[in-house]
Amino acid sequence: MPDDNKPIRKLAGGEDFDGLDRAEPSLPASWYFDRGHYETELARIFYRDWLYVCHASTLAEVRSFRRFDIGRQSILLVRDDDGMLHAFHNSCRHRGSALCTESEGRLKNKLIVCPYHQWSYALDGRLVATSSHAEATDFDKADYPLFEVAVREWRGGVFVALADEPPDFEAGFVRGSDRIENWPMAELVVGHRWHKTMACNWKIFWENFNECLHCPNIHPELCELVPIYGRRISYFRDEPNWALHQDDNDPKFRGGLRGGAETWSTSGRAGGVRFDGLSDEETARGQSYFVSLPSMFIAAHVDYMRTVRILPLGPEETALEVEWLFPPDSLAAENFDLDDVTEFTKLVMLQDAEASELNQRGLQALRFEQGVLMPEEHYVKAFQDWVRQRLQ
Ligand code: FES
Ligand SMILES: [Fe+2]
């Protein structure tokens, strides 16, 4: 970028605003489709960091299992008869067959049996039987347990890390979680789940999440509910003249939901039980976000939480999974309208997924080497800086 690039700040009352000063270069286009670069990102990011996989309530029963694909890795999660969660590479120690082909279910007995030659493993990973008539004298079953993967449960969320020595969980994930500490996430259960495979690189989804320049044309319904989004920003200080309106209580300037609305739902009304531990500010805000790169964000509302999980499947393929978390009492209530919540938020997520796919489709133009970030895209810049730093 030229050095004489003019600062774009128009300051009112001498106050600063949060936007970028300069037209910042976006990431190189090839980083969104080049297979070699994708492999580097898997190795340095997804095969190292703690990743969110699911809420523990989706694996509540003993012997329940789920399988997750992360890049080229397949991870099997299983709850043993003592209620302990275990995570393994989905790979048999005999000749490497996949152990599990279903995405989730419940084991019929307390063994994981390889579908190829039927070696059997206990739910803690120990090899308990082979299918051979006689085992070699120097063969010891104790030498062939399933390959274990680090697993943690935190506030009802289940996380895995594929690294041999995973990074510190507290330093990585828990930092910043005070944003949602008043929500009883561990006591909630998944009322609905939705999965979509998006034809885009995983970074495209995060970049879209990190800006609201797209909001008025991509999300007309959401902009009606959250009027500040209709101005292409998500926070009042994201525009240079914010101080002119700093005493204006209109949600268009202040943020928060439109008058009369309580939560993100089609009707705008909150159904079921409301969380009683929230501050007035958290209630007024309408939505609170907690982000844990690279795999998830949480949107917390007055009556439910939503986890949004991103896992890469290929350079131009990303798995999106959304969980809606409610207090059990809400789901049990007779007049509770689950669709009022899920249909609205699914519409917004689908709009974002389609926008991400649209973005991906233009990236391979021969002349397109990289994009440029506008002042409101400072969170996109922060995300891209995080990626650059992880790849150093
Ligand atoms: S590969 Fe699993 S039993 Fe042979
Ligand atoms: Fe969006």
C-alpha cells in the first residue's frame, strides 16, 4: 500500500473510532484454494489447537458415540460405561481400517469392533481380542491400543486436540469466555441441530462472520431485528461519526434489538425459560458473542445459546454445524415454539453460508491476487493477522 494513503478517520468531538486507518491488503487469493497451503493450515492450526466438536448433551448416554471429520482426520468420540469420554483416531491398529463409518449412534455392547477383521477394543481403547486362531508369541495386545486423542469437557462443551502435546486449554479456549460466564451452558441441552457442508474455504466463513458490510443486502430480516446491522456495522464505534449520535437511544445507533423484541426469533419474542443470571446490559444487548478460533463461536441470547462450529473438510469445503441450547424446562414446556427460534437463525446462517460460497466462487479469477479491507473490516483484519501469525 502506498505510504501516502490518507487516513480515512473523520473524527467528531476528538473521539477515536474503531475502524482501520488504512486500506489493508487481504490474504493472498491462493490461500483459499491451494491444496499445499491448506495442508500447512491443517498442520499448524487444526491438527494442533483445541477444537470444539459438540455439546456433551449429544453424547449423554453411556456407549453413545460420534464421529468427526477434521481435514483428513477422522476422530471417534465415545462415552464409556463409567460416563467417561474418550477420543480416538478412527483407525484400527491391525491394518488401519476405519473403525466406525456411522456419524453417531449407540454401541450395542461395551466393545468397539473393527468391521474388517473384527479386532475388538474396550471403550478405553485397550485391544481385548484379535480374530486370529493363534497370535504370534511376540505379539502383546497391550502394545496395540487405539490411538488416543486429547479430550476435554468445559461448560458442557466437548473439545479435542490432535497434537501429541496439546496447547494449554485454559490459555487458549477459556480466555475471553467471561463474555458468556453468566449463561448456564453446562446445564443446557441441545434442542435442535443443523448441519451444512459449505463449498468454501474455512477462512471465508470467519471473514464473513467478522463484518457487517454485507448485512443489509444479505440479511434483510436480521437487520430489522438488529437495526444497527442495517447500517453495515455491529458496534456503534465502527463508524467515524459515531460521537454525533452517542446520546441517541435509537437501537439503530446504540445497538441492541428493535423495540419490543427480546431475542433472535421470527416473532422477536423469547419463549420458555429466560436465564435469570444475566445483567441488564446483557439482556439489553440482545446477543453476546464468544469466539474461539479456529473452530467455533457462541451466540448467547436471553433464552437460549447457539454454538456454531466450523471444521475444514478440504481447501474449498467446510462443515458447518449449529446447535441450539435450551434449558430442559423450556423444551418440556407445552407451548414452547422451537421453530420460532430455529427457523429464524437457520435463515441467517443459510444466508451467511451462501454469501461465503459466493465469495469463494470469484477467488480463482486469474487477475485476482488479493482483496482489500475497508475501515469497518477491522475484525476481519484481526482474524487474518491471527492466521498469518499461526503460519509464521
Ligand atoms: S484392519 Fe481392523 S481388524 Fe483388520
Ligand atoms: Fe452475516
